[in-house]
Amino acid sequence: MYKYDQYDQAMVDARVAEFRDQAQRRIDGKLTEDQFKPLRLMNGLYLQLHAYMLRVAVPYGTLNSTQMHVLADIADKYDRGYGHFTTRQNIQYNWIKLEDAGDILADLAKVEMHAIQTSGNCIRNISSDHFAGAAQDELVDPRPYAELLRQWSSFHPEFMYLPRKFKIAVIASDTDRAAMRLHDIGIQIVKNADGEIGASFYVGGGMGRTPMIAPNIRDFVPLDQLITYSEACLRVYNRYGRRDNKYKARIKILVHELGAEEYTRQVEEEFAHLLEQGIEPPIAELERIKPFFADPAFEDGTKTVDRSDPDFALWVDRNTHRHKHDSYVSAVVSLKPVGGIPGDATAEQMHLMADLAKEYSFDELRVMHTQNIVLPHVKIADLHALWTKLEAAGLGTPNLDQIGDIIACPGLDYCSLANARSIPLAQKISERFKANGKEDTLGELKLKISGCINACGHHHAGHIGILGVDKKGVENYQLSLGGSEAEDTALGKITGRGFDEDGVIEAVETVTDVYLAQKEDGERFLDTYNRIGMAPFKEALYD
């Protein structure tokens, strides 16, 4: 993984000192909340319902054991003993005291971590495929390019105060595991007909109150022009993006209103101008970065799994992913135990995951887009020993991409923007489907829950999506079907009138019953939905 140089460390240390002073001035009453708000947001500090929340950046989801240990220590020392891993491959702490914020940032800086640009109208944490560098199906490891983008976007003077927040994802596989086309900019590393490696750009995706799928605006950008083209995309947005209405300020609105063709024309014009200016980092910088992501010392070994233990075999089938080396797999650590809070991990569990990464995965962990953790390089021969330790710590639930592997935002339990609770609903649904035994028969079924229209739980992209709304002061839930954030990106369609909490749980079970009755051999829920359409589901739900 990438290691800070003296410039990286100096920038982070300087920000810690700066923010410590800002926070103290707020505590002393020398800054009002309105004056302090933009300062704290640029350092990942939100004021939520009950306390401050701190969001810590995990660039492209990559951590080492030392960093994970520090995240665990922060949970113990400054929070209530746990942290929450997010769909942006970050971690959040929900019970932070303002007087501790500077000390937390200082602790993070000691292990090359920070909370810079995890909030505010700037370029946020660059995300990527959580199996990057390990997946059998990727063209190249996309993380060096994500790191180059991180360096370009950090403290970029032109893009620190954009019309609205801005999110970039980078992948290098035809299988999209990062919701790439639902980002402001999605970049896929590709190979052209001449065998050259370059980047395909998708611009103008996003969820929230106006969900949109990003169109492809350029099939191929040479890698030595990657930053220049990204800059051109941002410059056009920064020039014309709405600043008078935050609900229409995202780049997706600009691309939609201009039209993809006109937006692309302006980007290409800006791109040509920038090429003349020569702003692209020298290729030597990319070559400097690449060795940090070199493969570890893989060894040949066992290539098959002993399946005599059925519980272990089920976990292997569901929670491991094919590796580019046939003696290894990527092992998913589930943060979704039955009845648990999706994405939460206790300090003790974080310490354990750090230890297991050091013992079994070349000292590397990944935060997944799905709010789980990956040990990316695990010997097949070590899998049973790893699983045994995970099981003992409540981290061995075999539910990757099952209905119990729910993505959910914090909802009304924490968030001041939420209209409804997400966490209790996720807990009850996972308990319901474990108790009725249907999870084992449903196969791949991605359920996502958002507590408000901001869609932090990605409900638009769920095979089954649930949105919490306020209906005359009462929590109500809309159900949608048919969404996907994979390479077959689609936005779910609302089934009809909403439900109360008990009713939406019943509705989810009704929808799955329709699927089980209608599915053909080999079909996932999404396949069946796409074949038969909404009508049979609506009939079962409302007639």
C-alpha cells in the first residue's frame, strides 16, 4: 500500500495543528457555529442528532494492521467502543466530543491517516474495487491510478469549494464492484483495440433525490492524460454547476440539463486547452507510485478446500472471492451478523481483524463498498483456521450478497437529515429471513435501506430498495424493485404506496415469495424481476 512521503506527512500534520486551533476557538466561543461549520466539515466532522460524528478517510479502501489497530483504539478511547464502516470505504465514529477531535486527528496522522475532504463541497475519498490487486478478472490494479487521483485532488485550490460534493470511483474490471456509474465520475481502466491501456470516463451519475446513471463521455483516455481529462471534467462543472440551489448542484444535473453531448463537447474543448498548458503529472510520478502496490510474495500451495465441515464450506462458497493466484482467495469478513447493525464493528473485532490481516493476508485489509471488510490475500490452506477465529468473534456470518447482507445508512438513530430509522429495520429483516430459512434459498439478493432521500443506503440501486419517509409525522417506507449498482446498473422502481415498519417487512417477504414462485433455473432475483416485470409483485403486494 502507498506510504506517505515528507510532503504527505507535512500536509496532514499541518492540518491537525490548524484544526486543533479552530476547534479550541469554537470551544472558547470565539467562533460561532455558522463560522465553525465549514471548517469542521472540511475535516470530516459533522454535528448529528446527539453528538459530533467524525468520518475518517480510507483511500480506495486499503488499510494495514497498524492503522486498523489505531481505528480500534480511537473507538475505545474517544467513542463508545465501536466504529461504522461506510459505502464510501470510510469509517465513522458517532459519539465524538469536540474537545477530543484534534487529538483524534493527531492519532490518525501518526499512522498516515486523516479526515481531510471527507465532507464539504470538494472531491471526496477516491473509492475503488475492494478486490483490487487480488481479483482474477481485473485488467490491472486500479489503485495506483486512484492514488494519483487522490494526490491531484487533495487541497486542489480550484476544487475546494465546488457547487456540491464530488465523488470519484476507479475500477479495472468489467465486473463493477464499486457502483462506478453511480458516481460523479466513474473511471474504468480499459484496453483499446491496439492493446494500449487507458481510461474510459463516465460522468454524471449519482443517487439522492434525483438518481441518474452516468453516461459514457469518452471511451478511451491515454493514461498519461488521466489527470488532465479529470481536470477538464471538473472545470466545466465548477464553471456552470448550480450554486443557487443545492438540490440542483450536483454534476448529474448539469450533465442532464446540458445534455451529455454538449457537456462532452465542452469537456473536450477544455481538455485541448489544458493539454497545451501541460498540467499532467510526469509519468515518473505514476511509476513512483506503482511499486507501493506490487504483489506480495505469493507461494504455491493447496488449491482445494476441505469441505467436510458443512458450515465452513458454506462460508467458503459465499464469503470468498476468486484470486489471481490459484493458491489464494480474498476472504470477506461479514459485519452483518443476524440482528446486527450493518457496518458496525467493535474495537475488539477491529483489533482481531488487524491481527488476522497480519497473520493471514500480508498485513492488508480492505473496506468494502458493501460495509464489510476483506482480507485480500489468504492462502487456501489457511482458510479453516481463519474462519474458526472469525466465527468465535461473531465475524463469520456466511451472507455475502445474500438478503442478510444489507446496506443501511445510520438513519434516524443518528442522522439529523433522516426521516426514518434504518438500523432497526435492517435488524428485523435479517432476523426474519434467518428464522424462516428463506435466506438459504433466495441466492443473490441485494437489499438496501436509506433513512431519507439523500440515499446514503443506496436504496435506488438495491434489487430490493427501501426508503424511509416522513408521512405526517409518522415513519413510512417506500419499496422499490429492480435496482443494481453492478455492471448492469439500473435504478429501482417504486412499487406503490408505502408501508409502516411491520408492513414493509411483510412486503419484503411477499416480494421474495413471488420471486421463489416465478424464478427459472439459474435466475437471481434481479433476473426474474427483469423477465416478468413489476406487475406480479404489485399484484401480490396490493391486491
